[in-house]
Amino acid sequence: MTDRVRQILDSYAGESPGVLTSLARLLSHGTLAGTGKLVILPVDQGVEHGPARSFAPNPAGYDPHYHFQLAIEAGCNAYAAPLGFLEAGAARFAGEVPLILKLNNNNSLYSDDDPVSVQTGSVDDALRLGCVAIGYTIYPGSEQSPVMYEQLRSLTEEAKQAGLAVVVWSYPRGSQISAKGETAIDVVAYAAQIAAQMGAHLIKVKLPSAHLEQDAARKVYEAQKIPIETLAERVRHVVQSAFDGRRIVIFSGGGKVDDAQILEQARAIRDGGGFGSIIGRNSFQRPRADAVKLLRAIMDVYKG
Amino acid sequence: MTDRVRQILDSYAGESPGVLTSLARLLSHGTLAGTGKLVILPVDQGVEHGPARSFAPNPAGYDPHYHFQLAIEAGCNAYAAPLGFLEAGAARFAGEVPLILKLNNNNSLYSDDDPVSVQTGSVDDALRLGCVAIGYTIYPGSEQSPVMYEQLRSLTEEAKQAGLAVVVWSYPRGSQISAKGETAIDVVAYAAQIAAQMGAHLIKVKLPSAHLEQDAARKVYEAQKIPIETLAERVRHVVQSAFDGRRIVIFSGGGKVDDAQILEQARAIRDGGGFGSIIGRNSFQRPRADAVKLLRAIMDVYKG
Amino acid sequence: MTDRVRQILDSYAGESPGVLTSLARLLSHGTLAGTGKLVILPVDQGVEHGPARSFAPNPAGYDPHYHFQLAIEAGCNAYAAPLGFLEAGAARFAGEVPLILKLNNNNSLYSDDDPVSVQTGSVDDALRLGCVAIGYTIYPGSEQSPVMYEQLRSLTEEAKQAGLAVVVWSYPRGSQISAKGETAIDVVAYAAQIAAQMGAHLIKVKLPSAHLEQDAARKVYEAQKIPIETLAERVRHVVQSAFDGRRIVIFSGGGKVDDAQILEQARAIRDGGGFGSIIGRNSFQRPRADAVKLLRAIMDVYKG
Amino acid sequence: MTDRVRQILDSYAGESPGVLTSLARLLSHGTLAGTGKLVILPVDQGVEHGPARSFAPNPAGYDPHYHFQLAIEAGCNAYAAPLGFLEAGAARFAGEVPLILKLNNNNSLYSDDDPVSVQTGSVDDALRLGCVAIGYTIYPGSEQSPVMYEQLRSLTEEAKQAGLAVVVWSYPRGSQISAKGETAIDVVAYAAQIAAQMGAHLIKVKLPSAHLEQDAARKVYEAQKIPIETLAERVRHVVQSAFDGRRIVIFSGGGKVDDAQILEQARAIRDGGGFGSIIGRNSFQRPRADAVKLLRAIMDVYKG
Amino acid sequence: MTDRVRQILDSYAGESPGVLTSLARLLSHGTLAGTGKLVILPVDQGVEHGPARSFAPNPAGYDPHYHFQLAIEAGCNAYAAPLGFLEAGAARFAGEVPLILKLNNNNSLYSDDDPVSVQTGSVDDALRLGCVAIGYTIYPGSEQSPVMYEQLRSLTEEAKQAGLAVVVWSYPRGSQISAKGETAIDVVAYAAQIAAQMGAHLIKVKLPSAHLEQDAARKVYEAQKIPIETLAERVRHVVQSAFDGRRIVIFSGGGKVDDAQILEQARAIRDGGGFGSIIGRNSFQRPRADAVKLLRAIMDVYKG
């Protein structure tokens, strides 16, 4: 156990030894073990966007075993996926990489301006599959967000009692938020705060833009001159908004970007005090060797 | 136990011995025992379409015993039906054919553009009746799909704990999907993926057409040149979309077609790597001898 | 135990000895004991239509004891009523007549084109009151039918575990069904099938008219030349639609008709293979002696 | 135990000794002990109408102790109130007056044409506070009435298992009932029947007017010449509608009226066979001495 | 234990020793220990308004430890916050200040004219974190208030069984209440009454204005000449409306005001018989030394 990991765990003082152990396993696995940084492989796009849009660019990804192998080979801290994908490989790859069971999912065969993500797995499933954590998506801003908040609350309580860590995907979305607003710095910071207040151990948000969405917030950002010009500044503000660094915040880039940009984003995350990256489509949608190369390059940034 | 069955069960490594036993029983019964292929007799049309539309063409089918006898005589791998039909014969035909209790049903006395299928049986009912599996229908694309996803999730967890297999009928339907889109290749593949991600052991979908429904999907199918011209190619793509062959996918033809077409469909399913057929109206709506003859001809295709 | 009763119980093979005992008690009580036919007295109109509309024509009926006495004196197989009416006499008349606790009720102080019937009693209440069965109304065709189906499913499971029989009132009603359609032969047969598939032991439907409501059904009735001209033919078709005689189907006449008509209906039910009548308003809304006389005349038809 | 109380309890034969004991305590307390008549003090107006509208006319009523003292001093059979009011005095006045915990309440900060009354206490609360009964309001006629019926059903079952009596406030209200119709004789009689059928031991309704609200009912009232001209006749009809006198029915006068009218109403209740009065605003909104005087005058009518 | 504390606890006679102990701890901690007065630090604005609007004015407040330290240094009776904030410091500051876990929260990424506050913590969480009380917000007047009332009822029952005190934030809000009406004296008094009737031990309301919102109430205020001109008079009326002083009522000033005003408000609360203040934004949004100074000045008013 490195000092840095101990220091991070210290922010979670009060959690049970079981939860602390799960957090320690996440922080002590793979290439970034012990650094306090994380690179996680998430693969829930099969449900979210459909199989062809997700896996046709690199058909190896249709096979659930592929993603376990990719996460292991690249030295990721963890692999996160819905029930089916984990069930199809958890026995074969038992103990080789920490697993995060994504407990809810949305699909695009029906779309709603105020979306809800539906529970598709349980805490008992996570335990049965040997996971270290549960994952759950909330859509702050959706009219249906109360449904997700109540379910997350209940699952979080159950997970903590079972010694599992809780990872919250906090994605603002809804009829009162503009498309641009979904990644606005005020909205992303707000989403991080909500996840933290709900008891999340790890928080995943999108990299924020410099846009300010809410009028009431804009006044404060301007009055207090909160620095949000560079990506690193914005990362810093989000980390600050999640209990001033006392909660692990990791970032996703979202859509497809080129490798130079991804590495630049990783450097901004690092410089802004972020805890790491969650890299889905930019890893499993390219040939395995390329994906491993990119993931290691990202890890090098964090080790740097 | 044949090698092929062992190979298939290997894809379900991690499931409990109870679940593996149920899957093995399905794969080791009837004419196709041990081949890794399945022909299943489903009879839920009495509820779905009403008794006269279902059974008047062959009035023997009003009697619940008839379908047990048909499935046994034809050597089907299993017989699937709602609670009432199974209750009315499970004692009389105990142990003669594996049973699948269909846990939800829809009827056509009320129709909704965004339909829901309602729970009409339980896991305890399935155990009480000696079943090897539960069956459950989801309508991906329906505004009410969250209700079914949550119920399927919960029933799946309960079934697995009881050592039962889980068969999911995945039928896209809803206000955002066109009639043609319900069997579009992109939509059917998506439906198979959703069922697999939700933890289904067997997935039943309709035979897909070459139509592409969703714009975002069409771009990928065209860019990646996914072969979907022949039925066998489309079957192959659906099987690939259900964890690249690691999940059993079976197909129904839907409406009434002539026997030549049915056998041609079976050959396409076989050639595309599908695991078999589920044949309802095309079997029980004709005289018993004819039905047995057709079912055996289909099985011959799969044994071929 | 007569052969006929044994024969009927044989259709319920697989049910627990407790359930079989309850069915046997229904079939072995009163004037029609052992004949395989039933005449049941139902009194839920107090809730459904209000007290004055129900009981003012024969004010003795305001008193809950009256209906116990009427059912006993007339030799009915059973008396069915909501919680309050049974609670008010079950101790006083304990063991004198089999009781059916009607577990849900609707009232006419609020009316909805897509109605729901609300639970007003429980399986535990039925046990506490010494009942042999629960009764439950579904409105197939109502937009709210899923609420009733799910509740019936759950109560049926609980009742069977407790050794109680399950009687389902299956009354098509809803915004997509015309007034005439509520008693159309295709719709009534469909309603009987739904109740049977949901696991009902006894099914109560209205006497069907020769009207055909659904286009898809009409084509089949015409193509298959299903005989529905006489009432006896229609009764036969409904009984066939409820598992070809393997489920007990009884009929109500609905509104007020004259005695000659009631007896004619009973003869049609008998000739069509129906299992009996449920006679509410036509019995308790007339003086007791008249009611007993009519009920016995009906029983004579069935004994004939 | 007087003969009259034994006679009333006889109507509840079949209830557990615990419930009979609770009913006996209600009937054997205060000035009217043993007479079979009841005068109950209800104070839920603080929630229903707000504190100032309820208590400003006699500010002593802001204090929860006041109502206990008033009920005790006046010799009421029981005091009924929501959770907070009972919690604030149940220890101080333990054993001095039977208590009824009102388990649901509505307030006037939000009003709905189809109102619902919300649960604010539990059966366990009633037991903890030493109550003899629970109270519950239903609004027959409201689109939301199913919510209340289901909750009442469940609470009634739980209360009876705990040996508590069940008092139902049955107040017709909803978008399909006119303001005048809320106290129409047909509607009030119907509301009493519904409460009785749901298993209520005591039923509280408003004093009915001679108005007839529902067309279907009016025909019967006219055809059968049901006498509803005088208040005593209407009381008699309501009592008849609640199981012909086998259920305790008590009446409230509603709004503020002068003392002569209140006493006249009491005489009509007595003459019509009603079981007593529930007097809220007309008692606690006047000085204590006046209230005690009025309540005793009412009791004198019933003792007469 | 001072006489004043004993006197207050006497109003809660009937509560369990566990609840009385929790109340005693609240009343016996900090600068105002034993005086019967309370100053509480609440920090739920991070969720309610977002992190920047809450903490940017004094960035130390992003850190959850800060608020513990502020409450301890200033000698507050308690610190109230949502799950995340308490989890992040409860171990580090165990036993140093009584904690109130705020069990529900609303955020401003979605706003509704009839808002609901969503459960984000549980009674078990409160016990796990060593809290003395739960906190819960209701919005009387919201169409969604029934959801909150039912949840509060259930949580209150559970909390009392666990020996925790119950603090209710009662904030009228909804489509039938004007913006001005949310702090109208009639509406605030009504909100206090509702909280008291629901079983709250401590009630938090906003300082009321002299505005009268509801017509039915205005008539009574005018007829009865209820004094509401000065703030102290209005405080007195609200305290009277919460069981005439038998329930602890504390007040928040709401938006930002200058220090002179805050102290003047405190004097009015004291003079009107209020039990204290809950000071959020006016304390944690200024530098720590200033905040401590202000809080102590407020406490001096109450000690005075």
C-alpha cells in the first residue's frame, strides 16, 4: 500500500473495512497501481447504442471475453460493464482484473427528453460475480431523476453494507438543459457535487466546456472570477466541487477524438488534479494492439 | 453429454450447477438432443390473440393436453406456455418434456402503441410445475419497456437462484419504431444484445429483414459493410450481436408461411449459426400428423 | 364423492390436496351436490351499484344475514360477497354454506371508461372467515387491466398456497370495446381464455350474444364456421375456450329478465356443457320464497 | 356490560376478543357508557383547515392538552386526532379517555377536485399511544379513491390483527359529484355501505339532505317510495344502508350551526336509530364551559 | 440537565428514553447548552443550489471538514447536512458536535412548480454516522406533497424506533401558492401545524411576513384580530400554531441580509418565544472568523 493510496483512503475514513478494501483494490491494480490515478475500461455501449454501432468498427468486441483481455493486457485499474458482459467472462477471468458491475442502463430504441436509466443488475449480482464495485448512472436535470436518485440511494446503502465501492456516472440531461449545457462547467460541477452528496466513492463526469448554462450560476462564476478558461482549470473546479479533492473524480472524453487530443485531455486531467480517465469507445473500437498502446500512453501521462 | 453440449455450457461458466443442469436438460432432450440445436413449441397465442384465432383452425388445440402430446410426439426440446396451460397438464405429463413457464403475457383486447406485457406467473410457479426455465417477453422500444426490464431483472435473479434457465422473447415494438422496423436487422440485433446484456440464457427473436431502421445504425452498417443481404448473413449478424455465439439464439418466423419457406428459413438459421427454431402457429394450427411431420423435417435440417 | 366430481377434479390434477378439497367442497354442497353443476349466490351489488338500487326492491337484503339464509335455504353451492357482508355473518352461519370472499370491488360513485376494480379483502381474510375460495374481477380490455392482472396473479399464488380455490369474474370492459362488444361471443370466449390461462379454477362470464366485436376474430369465426347461432352453441364455444371443458365455467345473465327467460338460459347453459349459474339480482331482489322457488327451479334444470 | 352493549357486540361476532374489547371500551366510557350511543370529539381541523381557522376562535385549542381535557370533562366516549395531537398528550392523560388515532389527513394548501387523504400515522403508532381504534378517511367518488381504498384495506387488516377497532370517515367527494351531492341521501347511504363492506366497525358520515344525486338511484328511491323527507327518516335509511343496523353509524353536522339546531339534529339521529354524534368545530371552537354544556345537552338527548 | 431543558423534554413525554436522550443532547451542546435555545448550522445548499453558488464566496466551504470545524468552533447545537457531507467528516469529528442527517434534497437542475424533495439518505445511515436526528423537508402546497408526507411518516416512525429525533423543514411551495405566499404568516403557521401533527420534534420554518395568502384564513385573522404586525408577534403566532409552545420551532432568515438585520431577527425570535435560529448561507459564505463572530453574536441574543 503506497502513501498516496493511504492518503486517498483517509478521505473515506468512516467507511467499513470492506469498502476500504474494495477501494484499495481499485487503486492497487494494474499499471497505475499505487499512484492514486486510475484508468478504467467501460463497455456499456452495446446496450446504450446497439451492437453494430459499438462493435462493428472492431468486431472482436462483440465477444465479451475481448474486453476482459483488453483491460488485463493494458493494465487498467478496472473493467466496468452491464450484467451480461460480466457474467460471460467473470468465471474465466476471475481475479485478473477488478470488476465494476454497471447496475443500470439506457438504450436508444426509445428516447425521451427526460430520460431514465433502468436497473438491469443488483448488488447480489455484483457479489456473485466477484466485483469490487457497483456502477450507476444518474441524469441530473431529468424530470425522471427522482426515480434514479431513490434507486441509487437504496443500492448505495446495500452496496456499502456488502463492502462494495460505489461508482456514479453523473450525466446531466433533461428538458431544461440545453445540449451544450450537458457539458457546461457549472452543470458538470453541479453533477459532481450531487453524486458526492449522495455518497458516491468514485464519480465519473464528462470533461467540461467553458460554457455556463444556468443564469444564477453564471453570476457567481463571474462575480467570484472562478478560473474556467483552460481544461485543467475546469478539471480543478470539478474536483473542488466534489468535496475539494476528498472524492475520486474521473473523466470521460465522450465522442471520438484523435489520439493527440486524448493525451492532451489526460494531461489536463492530471494537471487539474483529476484522478484519471475512463476510456470506452476510444479504446475498444480500435484494434487491440492500438488500444493497448493508447491506454498505456495515457497511463504514462498519469505516472509522469 | 455430447462435446457440443459441453462446449455450449462452457459459455455459461460461472452459472450455478443448478442453472447448468437446466440448460443441459434443454439441450439433451428430444430429437435434437446433444446436437446443440433446439426446436421449441410455444403456445401463448390463446392469450395473445384469443382462443378462436389460435385454436379454431385445429380445434384439438383448445385442449391443453394436446400441446404436451404434440411436443412429446414431435420430439421438441421443450414446450413453453403460460401458467394455465402448464398447470392443466404438468402433472399428467410430468417428466416427459422440459417445460418453460412463460411469465408474462399481453392480450389484444386493449392495444397500446407502447405496449407492456403483464406478469401472469412466478418463479415459484415454475418450480412447482417442474419447469426447467422461465420465459419472459420484453418490448425494447416501448415507452413502457422500463417496467418490463425491471421485472425481468428481478425474475432473472430469482430464477438463477432457483437453478432455472432464463429465456427472453425480445420483440422490439413501440411508438418510435415503424412496423417494418420491428424486424429490421439493426433493431433485431439490438434486441438480441439487450436480452444478452440482461442475463438471458436463451434469446428468442424474429427472423430479421434487410431493412435498416435507425439512421445512426444505418451509417455504421454501410461504413463497415456488414453483410446483411441473405437471411443466413442476417442470422449470423444477430448471433454475433448476442455475444458472438456465446448465447443461444433461436428464431421464430412469425406469421403463417408455407412449408417450403419454413424449411428454407431453418436452413438459413443453421447456415448462419443460429441455435434453432421456435415454431408456434405453424405447428399447432395444423392437424397433428402434419405438425409432427413438419417439426421433424425442421429437425432434420438442424441434424443435417 | 361422485364419479362426476372425481372426473372434474381430475382436470385439476397437480393442484395441492388443499385446493382439491376446496373444489370438492364447492361441488359437494347443496341441492346440486355431486352433479358437477353449481348455482352460486353472489351479492356484491351493494358496493357496485349502491344500497338502495340493490336492496330497496326487497329490503330484507339490507341485512347481511339474509343472504346467508337465502343461500342455505335454496341449497346453493356457495355464497359470494365482499368482506363486510361475510364478516357480518360468517360466525353466525359457520359451516352452513361454502363462502367465496370477493377480493375486489368497483363502485359507481366514480366511473371510468377504462375501469379498475379495487382490492378490498385479502387471502388472510378469506382464511379467517372460513372461506373455500377467493373471488376476483378482471376487466380485460381496460387500459388499467395490467393492475388487475398483476394483483390477481399474486393473490392466486397466495390462495393456492393456502389451499383455497380461485374464482375469476372475467368482464370485458374498456375504451376499445363497444357496449355491445362486452357480451360479444368472441370477446366473452377471449375473456374466459384469459382467466383460464391466469390459473383460475372457476370462471364466471356473462352469457354471450352472437355479436362479433373484433375484426380479426370475425374472419376466423366465419372462415371456420364456428357455430354461435344458439345460446347453447355459444355456451359450448365459451366452455371450449376455457381449456375445452377442463375448467369450470359458470354464467350470469346480467340484467333483470323474467323467470321463463332465466330457466331458458339455464337450459342453454346445461345443453352447451356449462357448469352452472351465478344468480344475483334475479334472486335477492325478490321476496325470499319467490327467490328460493326460482333457484330451485334452476337447480332442477341442472339436475335434469 | 349492559345488555345493549352486548347486543351491539353481537353484530360483530366473529371479530377477535381483542377487537371486541376495543369496541366494548368505546361503548362503556363516559356519560353515555352502556347506552349504546356515542359522542366523540374529533380534532383534525388543524391539519385540514390550518391552525388559525381552527383554533383562533378559542385559542385554548392551540394546546393539544386542551382537547384531552375537554373530552374527559364532557364525558365523551372517545377523542380522535392525528398523530401529533395524540403524541403530545397520550402520556399525560393515559387511560383517561379512549383514543382514536386518525391515520390519514388532507390539508387545504393544495386542493384537488379529486382529492386524496394522505397517511400520517400507523397502526403501530396507535398501539404505542394506547389507542382503542384507528380512524381513516375515504373520499368515495374521487378519482384517487382506489389509493385510499387499498390503504384502508391494508390498515384495517393490520388493525384487526392488533385488536384495534376501525372507524371510517366516509366523505363522498370528487369531480363527478356536485357540491350538493356530497350530502345527498343516496350518496351518503352509498358511502355508508362502502365503508361497511370494507370492514369498518364504526362509520362516520355527514347528515344527509333530501337531495338525490345519481339518476340511477333517483329512479329506485321514487319507485320504491323510500321515505327521506325528514332528517330522522334519512338517518334511518343510512343506518339501514350500513347493514341494517348491524354497524355503528355516527353523524357529523358539518359546518357551524346554532345550538338549537345541533340538539334537533341529535334528536333526529336518535329517532332515526343512529348511534350518535361526532362534534368537532361546534365544541372546541367555543369556550370550554360552553362546550361542556353543549356536549352534555347532546348526551342528554341520547340518554333520553 | 437544566430545569429549562427538563421543562422542554416534558412536552415530549411519551417518547422513548432514546428519543428523549437525543433531544437532550441537542439541547445540551455548545454555547447555548441548557438554555432551551438552539443555533444550528445547516449546509445543504451544495445540492440545492450547486457548489459554486454555495461555496465560491468562501471556497473553504467546498471542503466537508470545514463545516464541522465551523459548527464546533462557533459552539452550535448541531450541524445538519446531506449524506455525503456527513460521511466525509463523521469519523474525523466523531462526538464533537451533534449531527442531523438531512434525508432528502432537491436540486435546481430541474425545477417544477409543484416540487418534490428526493430521499438521499436513510435512518440506518443516520445511525451509522452517529447522528442524533434525521432531517426531512416537506413542501406543503405542492401537488407532490403526498409523496413527501408518506415518506416522512415512514421515516419518522423508523427514526423514533431507533431513538433519533426528527427535524422537519416545512417549506410551503406549489402551484397554488404565490411567491409572496410562501412566507405569508397564515401559510407559515399552517406549515408549522402540519409538521407538528406529523410528529416532528423540531420544526424549521422561514421567518413569516405579515402577508395573508388564503382568503379563508384572512377572514379569521381579521375577525379574531390576531396580532401579526411585528416580527415578534408573528413568531409568537407560529410557535402557538405548533402546539402552543410544546414543540421546538426554529427559524431561518432565508436569503442574504446584513448582520444588523440578522441580529434583529434573532431578537424577534427570542421575544416571540421562538427556540432559535438555523443559519446557513449567512454563516458559511463568509470567512470563518466572521462567521464565528456572527454566530456568537446571535447566541448572545438568545442567552441574553
